[in-house]
Amino acid sequence: AQSVTQLDSQVPVFEEAPVELRCNYSSSVSVYLFWYVQYPNQGLQLLLKYLSGSTLVKGINGFEAEFNKSQTSFHLRKPSVHISDTAEYFCAVSDSNYQLIWGAGTKLIIKP
Amino acid sequence: DAGITQSPRHKVTETGTPVTLRCHQTENHRYMYWYRQDPGHGLRLIHYSYGVKDTDKGEVSDGYSVSRSKTEDFLLTLESATSSQTSVYFCATRGGLPETQYFGPGTRLLVL
């Protein structure tokens, strides 16, 4: 069975500093990978997704992620964070039935 | 925004009472999902639907039932609510393979 591991439950970072949120998955087959963001008291919205092609995927709000098949990783990065990026970020992988398997989430805490 | 609404948005109920949550979509998406979100667990799939009257169980389906009599509506029922079902419930929809899941705003349920 597939699984998704988000290695950090919380990531504190100073405003305007770069950030990386880590995601590893277990799968022996081709996968589709997603990052979603959840702002406080809201639903989830898609940040970016990898389906095929270029391993560097750009998303909304200046975020990008790189698919690394050999390391089974899909880490999310932003070169300079803002206070408005405070949210919880979820990594997900689709299984063979296109259901999403979710990581536990990483809370991004921006320090002024 | 994929035009997904959930009702009610907040509910407090007592143990043993039946509860029905409604998800309504205006996108004519074929697939609909019910998740629960609990701290440290990310999102866990309760039930999903792949068409009118076509539903299947997810990871945490015990104590829940669903119905889909129309494309636009997907109901989640807790036949006899328990305190362990206190959670935030999200509905999601998907139009095709392997496209994005779009989320509703969530329903906060407290079972006393």
C-alpha cells in the first residue's frame, strides 16, 4: 500500500527566508503527486501537481516542487516566505484507483 | 472555487443521535468524496462515490453511511453519533482522471 510521509509536523521560518517542506512517498509504480494548502479555518486548495513531464513543477503563490523518482520525494519550496503563507501544507499521492493518500500535514509558521 | 457547498457548517449534537451532512456541487463532477480531518492524521477517506447511486467505502467507513441520489448531492450520515466522530468533515469532488480534487469549506461537528 502506498504511504506519504511529511517529515516535519511544524516548520518555523523567518519572514523573507526560504523554506522547504519535505514529502516522501512509497510506491513502486508511476504516481501523481500533489501539494495542497489549508489556510486557517478554510478548506484545502491545490498548490501544484505533478502528473508527468518536467520534474520541476511551479504552483501558485511562488511555490514550486521537484519530483525525484530515485529518492521518492516531492519537496515543496519557496525562496522567500511571507506572513500570508502561514498555513498547513499537505502532500498527497494518488493510488492506482486515483484515490488520494495524504500525508499528516506540515504547519508553516512564519516568524516576523 | 469549484462551486462546492457544505451544510451545516457547524453542528453540535449529542451521543447517539443521527446526523446528516450535505455536500452540494455545481460542477457536474462524477466523483465525490467525504473525508474527516483530525490533528496528526491529515485527511482520511470515509466514503466516495463514482456516480449516482454508486458508492464505496474508504479507509475509515465504520459508523458512517452515504447516499447519492443526484449528481450534485452527496450525503454523509452518522447513524448514531459517538464522541470519536467529533471532527472536521470535508467534501471533495473530481471531474476525471487524474484531475484535481476540489474541496468544500468543511463542517465542524462536535459530538457531546
